[in-house]
Amino acid sequence: MNGYEEEEQIIGKVYDSQLIRRLMSYAAPYRKTFVLGIIVIMIIAGTDLVRPYLIKTAMDDYISGYDAPMARYEPEAVPAGIRDNRMIHYNGHVYVRIKDLPSNHADEYEPEALFQLLNISDQYVLISGALPPDHGPAQLATTDSGLVLIVDEVEHPAQIIEGHENIGIFREQDLAAVSRLAIILLLVGALAFVLNYGQTVLLQRAGQRIIYEIREEVFTHLQHMDVAFFDTNPVGRLVTRVTNDTETLNEMYTSVIVNLFKDVFMLVGIIVVMFRLDTQLALLSLAALPLIIVSTIIFRTRARQAYRQVRTALARINSTLAENISGMKIVQIFNRQQRNYDDFVNVNREYYRAGIGEMMVYAIFRPIMELIGTGALALVVWYGGRNVISGTMQFGMVYAFINYVSMFFGPINDLTEKYNLMQAAMAASERLFQLMDTEIMVKDPENPVSVDRLDGRIEFKNVWFAYNDADWVLRDINFTIEPGEVVAFVGATGAGKTSITSLINRLYDIQKGQILIDGVDIRSYRVADLRRNIAAVLQDVFLFAGDIKSNIRLNNVDISDEKIKEVARYVNADHFISKLPNGYDEPVTERGSTLSAGQRQLLAFARALASDPSILVLDEATANIDTETELLIQDALPKLIAGRTTIVVAHRLSTIQHADKIIVIHKGRIREEGTHQELLAKRGLYYDLYRLQYKDELMPEPELDMQDTSAAGCARTAGIASSDSADKTDDMA
């Protein structure tokens, strides 16, 4: 299965209880924060629900509630328990609205014993008697008994309330109530603002902290993975795991978990409030619910497919971009720009089409939801409007239902968004946990052998090693290196020389045999203790973004600035560092692109010496440098290797003639072993290699003075003259 097929398979998992439990384990330390967030969210939802109700109350009970039936009392006969601000004093009488009477008095009046204030032809009229809600047209008339209001052929004695002051007497409590409701509405809005701010900060902080810990755990796990893992996993994909996937989880923790409660609470709350206000209107408003459910189910299926295609296409485009940017030098050298552009256009077009497909799903679903919502509103307006016109329903009730129906579709749309976020979070968590669950192959033993500084005796016993299954790179390798010896490995490319140096560092673990250092199997040491005693200088030097000083120190706080300058002078790196504008604080760009190959190599030697290793590995360490820098390194190497076990991987045989021992590797096996002179005398594989390198010269390269240059000669490394030479060597072997 390739990476993209795996991506599609992962995206197909929308819900996994094990993943959810594992994700929740990261949120467990912050459970109090999330519970508090849920409580705050519910209060916020409550403030959203109460606003339409407050406006409805203001409209029906006070703005247009002046026509509420009233009981009339003589001042001395007003029932006890009625507040002063509920009494209307007019023309020597006290009027109290029925809804403001104590419960034991509210039901003792018949409609004809009540009074009612009406607005007839822009005139306020106080009549005797209470009209039914569905009364017919009203008409003022003058009879022998005085002014009357005729409604449904019934005459009600009436008097016109004239003057703003008199009208104000009847409406004073309405004005006060509307003012109170306006203040309450403002306070509710202010409370919602404060709570929204608080819950956003609260949840975002908790979410960011969780993601911080997950990202830290992933990076820590990656740092302990063996090199074989990185051989088979592209860097771009791993970077995406630590960045994009963790950020997707942040959306789940901060948006889905808590806000899901708000959406559900809002839906339940809206339904409850609507049924409490008016059952028939509530049932009519929810008539569109089956259509909503069907549309959501269809959308969920389509959205899953569209989202899967987008994520798969995005994975391809990210992989293509990472590969092309990383290999830009090769692309330009071989003039591959147009070809790579064509490849990218194809991948980009696939991503574009997937994005359009996802957009079309939303472009259909959202208008459908809007259409269903509009249909529900139309039903409310039609039914409620008819009742308002007929006088059986108040306008504020219809207004409240219009608001609640509009609010009802908000949580539904949010839940569809949460579905997408949850789907993305499932995919991201699956990928992250796959990475975090990948077993570390090179690990510390349960009872490690304690060691501070190694002597440097290295022994390989019947070592077999393969990168892939039984495709053996090393076959039954046996050799011993005594402390302080300089041993060189030579052989054709692919013979297994670098693999040996990697195994000493435990960058990989062997399949068969034993590797002993100071008589102890290296798998019995802590990996950190082992590698602290080994330093390597490679052909390709990797420098980190930072400065000169940090690249020599490599975050080892035990290495002082004075030590850094000392080792730099020791390996002749101070020659160029001192000429830099900022000296040891000179900025270093990624991979040290502003430094020459020779300068980077000198820094690598300084880095190796600064750690004061027991074992030094030089793997083609001078293959890519100029002659001037090589002379500086030749001068520094005797100091570098003094008192250390040194392993040299070399192609140029002239550079390792004075090694204490030369081991010839061919096709994963040791073919010859001895000093330079001993191997030449054998006239075997080493002799053939030597003749191939100096076939154009009458005499072999003159031997260097053992006393003066053996250390330098042992440590200088380079490549075999040509790949043709290596091929010929294979043939002769």
C-alpha cells in the first residue's frame, strides 16, 4: 500500500472510540477547564435564548400591552399585595391590570366588570368591559346615555382619554417596564460578551497547551527513532505530522468538544422555549425537521468523499513541493524545470478539482439548508400573521418564533462543520498515533552497563547486517581494533565501509553476531553513553541554522566559549572564523549555505574535538575540499587523533598508507587485513586497487615520512579515482 492509499484509508475513519479515548487522555489534566468551559458555553447559550423572549415580552406585554383588561377600585379598597408601581391612578379611581393582581383576586372578575384601554382611530378610549381577542370591528358612537364603543352589536360605555399627561398615566408602567427590559437586554449582551471572551481565552489556552504537549511528545519520539525509520519516511510527511496534524487537533479541542455542547443545548433549548410559548406554532416550525435530517445525512456522505479526495490530493501536492524544493539544485543543473512544472501542474490540477468538488458539496448543501429555513420562516409568517390579523395571537409571539426558527438553523450548520472538524481530527490523530506508536528499534537496555569514558577497544564478532530483510550488506565480519589504533577501511562503493561506522554508533542494530567495545556488547550500554564517546566527521557536513558557536557546541552546555575557541584554533578553523564580521557569533544559515565546503569541514573537525571522544570516525572527511583547506586539516589531524581510537573510511589509498591496520572490504566481507606494505606484498585485492589508482604513474606515490605525517596520512580521506576503477576491482575480485 502506498502513502496515498494509506491516507485515504485513514481519512475514511470518521469515528473511532479508541482514538477518542486516547485524545481525551491528553485533555484529562484540563478536565476542570473544559467543564468550566461547558458551563460558560451553556450560560452563553442561555443568553442567546433569552433575547428573543425579552423582546417578545416588551412588545406584547408593554409596547402593545396597554389594552390588557383592568380592574377598577376605590383608593381605600385596593387589595393588599399590589405594588404601588402597578397601580394606575386616574380620575379618582385606581386601575390595576388583571395580570398584576394577586392570584386570589385575578379570577373574581367577569369581562363586563373590567375596564380596557383601546386605541380607536388614533384615539385612546377607556371602555367598560373587556373585549374578547377575536372581537369584530369597533366603532365609536354617541347615544342618549353618552359615548359608547360598539363592538359585535354590544355597546360599551366609553370615554376618550385626552392629553399626553393623562395617556402617560396609563402608560407610565409600560414605559418603565420597557426601559427595564432594554437595560436587561443590554446587560445580557454585555454578559454574553464577557463570557464569550472568557471561554475563548480559557479554551484556546487549554487547547494550545494540549497541542504543545502533543507536539513535544511527537518531536521527542522522533528524536529517539533509529536512522532506519528516517530512511523510509519522507521528511515532508514527518514535518506535516508535527505541524498541520497537531493544529487540526487544536481545532477539535477548542471548537468541537465544548461547542458541541452549545449546539446541542441551543437546539434543545429552542425547541423547549417554542413549545412553552405556543405548541401549534412550534409544531409548524419544526415541520421542516425531517427535510433537515435527510439533507444532513446526504451531505455527510458526500462531504466525507469530497474531504477524502481533498486530503489525498493535498498530500500529493505537499510531497511534490517538498521533493522539488529540496532537490532544486539538481532540477536546475539538469534543466528539469519544465518537466517538473508539467508534473506539478498535473498534481495541482488534481488538487484544484478536489477542491472544486468539495466546494460544490457545500454550494449545494448550504443553499438547501437556507431554502428549508426560509420555508420554515414562511410557515411561521403565514400562520402567525393570520392569527395576529385575526386577533388571536400577539405580534411579539410571531416575532419571537421568527427569531427562534432563524436561530435553529445556526447550530445545525455548526454541527455539520463540527463533523468535518471531527473527521479531520480523526485522520490527524490516526496519523500522529501511528507515528508515536512506531517502535523504537534502537533502545536502551533494561539494566545498562554504566560507563563514563570508554578506552576504545572495538571488536566485531561474526557480524551480519542488512538494511532490508536478508539483503546482507555485511557478512560474517570479524576484526579487532585496539585502543589508540588508527584503522582504515577501504573498498569499492557499496562494500559496507560506512555501514560499519554506523553500526559502531548504534545508528542501526545488527541481525547476527556481536559488536563489543571495551569487551562489552554495545547493546548493553545506554545509547547516550555510547554516542557521547564517539565523534564522527562525515563527507557531507550538516550545519544547523544559528551561529558558528552553537554549531560547534551542539547545545552541549558543558562546552564553554573558551573551549570552543580553543578547539577551533586547534583544528585551524580560527583562521576563517576570526575573519567573519561577527566572529564566533556569525549567523549560519540552514545547512551552512553561506560557508564553503572546506569551512564547513573545519567546523566539523572542531565539533568532533569539542566533545573529546574516545573513538573518532572519519568517513570520507576530506573528499570535497580544496587543497589549501586539506593542508590545514593535515596539520590539525595529528592533534585530533592523538590518544583516540580512530577509524578512517577512505578511497584514496595514499592517505591511509601509515595506518596501523588496513581492512579491505568487498561485497560485505573482509577480504584482506594488514599494513600498507603487508597488503602490497600479498598482491591481492588491495594491490590491484593500488595499481588502478596509480596506473598512469611510473612509480607509486612517494611514501610520506612515518614520523611526521602518519597521523595526517591515516586520517585524510577521499574517494576512489572513478567508478570505473571500482567496477574493475569488483571484476578482479
